[in-house]
Amino acid sequence: MATIATPNTAEAFGVSEVNKVKRVHERGRYDKKTVYEILDAALVCHISYIIDGRPFCTPTGFWREGDHLYWHGSAASRMIRKTKEGVPVCLTVTHLDALVMARSGFHHSVNYRSVMAWGNAHHIDDPEQKLKLMDRFIDRIYPERSKLIRQPNAQEFKATTMMGMEIEHASGKIRDKHVSDEEEDYEGVRAWSSTYPVTQVIGAPIDCDRQIPDLKRPDAMVDFEPGARLDHVLTKTYKRTFGDK
Amino acid sequence: MATIATPNTAEAFGVSEVNKVKRVHERGRYDKKTVYEILDAALVCHISYIIDGRPFCTPTGFWREGDHLYWHGSAASRMIRKTKEGVPVCLTVTHLDALVMARSGFHHSVNYRSVMAWGNAHHIDDPEQKLKLMDRFIDRIYPERSKLIRQPNAQEFKATTMMGMEIEHASGKIRDKHVSDEEEDYEGVRAWSSTYPVTQVIGAPIDCDRQIPDLKRPDAMVDFEPGARLDHVLTKTYKRTFGDK
């Protein structure tokens, strides 16, 4: 589809009929820095794909490297099986940041940061690349952990399907303000109006009850402070593992 | 598609090729009680649909009434416009509950509760029904709030598109346990193994800076205690508004 506005430079995604933000278009973001920040603060995405003309939307863990997104599933997954030849998918990430209570139903809203990314999903079949990616998925969440754990055996390696796609189109969308009511409603409507911040946080770790007694949280997991926001933890662990690429 | 197991009684969704949980099938849930609980604890879903053979996955607010799901968007939304005649969609809800660190990459996991629901999305065009639904969406989140706010004017009413679908297929999926490592790894691998609980919580409300001075949080919003889990708040406000239907 034709690019109709921003050129697809290294700094931004081109705006096309696919990724153009149409509803409340002023919330749209096409610069890669913003899109990447939203993606790299998340662990779970929702992937949309088509089987026999029917849409499916599956939550799964994922991560980004450059303009590529990766995720995996077992070989039994219907989605993975169907996408063996490479099929179009839409991968979406959403962070809910606040509930916004307005003075009319129309202006009720939520604050959020979201990204929709489109591409063609394909299998990662090269064993060396696949093994590297399996380690990097662990390290992306838990820095340096791949060196601590047992490496996959032949059966596990075979049972793990690694998928990837190059981002062909992407756009971000952000709302991050208080209410935006009609002027006459501020004084004319007696409805308490507030925003409730929403955050996703991690709690205190619960040790495995078969933990080897002298083991402690590894130093490389310093970002996992109980009470920390998960999006902040994931942003930090991402940079710890990949730097600023 | 043919029902191959559980009959589609009032108590459970039939299991078909569409909704059968294939990956880690023992996590599958088909009883309506469980599916409804997961849906009613959420505000944001991801809806998957097809435009010109390309999948889209859009985050949006939604709610459930019986076996029907509702959501809305502006008339400008490409999705809504395309679905005017009714098109197949998949609506997915995911609650992330914990990060699970195992002793091998293969057994790393997350705890979660998710639902995938399929149906044919259609417009709600009847003005009376649409107006009722607009109020109920507000009240489902903020009990009794529709009585406090200004009712939609003609322009807002026209600009609001209300969508709905009857659930044709649905399934839930839950993981809610600690690590499940290979027996020999518990003692053989020196990797600290823990779960980190993940919760989505609301903070203290931030008043609109043009708040009418004597207004306070309405009594019907008693569930909105700062620090409360959003899924718990939404479950309570759902029951406060709809009872146990």
C-alpha cells in the first residue's frame, strides 16, 4: 500500500492505509523511538491471525530485536502450524495507564500506550539462530539467566517453535491526559471527575519450595524490586540485555 | 463446526475445532462460570478482525451481558465501518498473574487467566437499546454513574457506534501454579527459582483541577480503594451493577 505521509526512514514508520491511526488520529505515533519504547516495556502481546477465514487473537510472550519481533509456542499450537509458510499477522501491545472519569459518557476514557505492528510471520528453523533466540528470550526478561539454567535437550528443542516477523507497518497510540470535557460541563454537571492511575506491579518473589538453600536472587536481577512497575522492570531488563538498539 | 465433546448446555460452551485449547490442553476451561469470571474482571480486551485479508488486533473497552459482549468506538473507526454488516471477530481477554522462573528455558512460564470468544459482530442501531447500553457501559465500571453525568447530545449519540456479538464459541485458559521442572533439575541445576506475582492496581484518584469544590467520590464507587487490584474492583462493580447474571 502506498505511503501517504511520513517517509519510512530509519527514524519512523511510513504511514499507510494499514497503520494509519484513524480514530482520534492526534493520538497516533509513528516514530520508531516511541513504538519501540512501548513494545520493549511489555512481555505479553496479542497476536491476530486468520485460519479458514476466521480471526484468532492469542496472547503470548514476545520481544523485539531491531525491526524484528519474536515469539514462540509449542509445535502443537494451531497458529504456529498454520503459519509454517509465513502468514500475515498483527501483533498488538497495550499498557493501560489510567481510568478517566468525565462529566459525560462521551468523554469517559482511559489513558494507555499501545502499538499495532503488522508483518509476515515465519518459522525460525536454523538451529543455531533458534538456540540463540531461545536464550535471548529468557535473558530479555531475566538478564544473564540463560547462563544459569539447563540448556534445552533435543526433545525440548524440537518441541519449541520459534516464530519471527519483520515489522512492515507499525503505529503507536497514546492518551496521557486528564479529562477533556465540554466547556459548559465543567460547572454545569455535578459529577465528581477524577482519573485513577493504573499500574501493573510485581510483588515479592515466592521461592520454589524445593529451592537449593543457599541460592539467592541473582545480582543481574536487581531490577526485580517488589512493588516495581512491570513495564519499568521490563524496560530496564531489556536495556540491560540489548543496550539501546 | 461440529461439537466434539462437552455439549453446549447452559453451564458450558461446546468444544469445537474453533475453541478447543490445543496448546497445554489441560489448562483449558469451558464452563461458563469460569469464562464469565475472567471476562467480568476485565475492562480492556483485544478484538481481532479481518480487513482485505489482513488481520487487525485492536485493544478496546468491553463488557458482557449474558452470552453477549459489547464494545464501542467512534463512527470513524475502520473496524466498525467494515463490520457494519456483521463480520467474524475474536475477542480475547488476558490477565497476567505471575512470572514463573524455572530451571530450564523450556519450563519458564507465566501464570495467567485468558478467554478467547468468537462470534459475529454487529451494530446496535436501535436508538433505545443503544442509549441503554451506553449507560450500562459507564455503570458497569462506575456503578450508578450514568445518573450523575450529562446524557449524550444528538451529535455524541451519532458519533458513538455500539457493537455487540453473541458468543458462539469460547474457551478459557488458566495457569496458576509454581514451577513444574524436570525432576532431575530440582537438585541438579543451581538456578534460583521463584515466581513473581503480577497485579494490576489502581492508585489514588487525581481530581480534575476544575472540580466543583464540594464534590466527593460517590458512595457507589466504594470499591475504588487506592491500591486495590483492578480485576477485583471490576468484578465487584460488575456485580454491583448487574448482579450475578
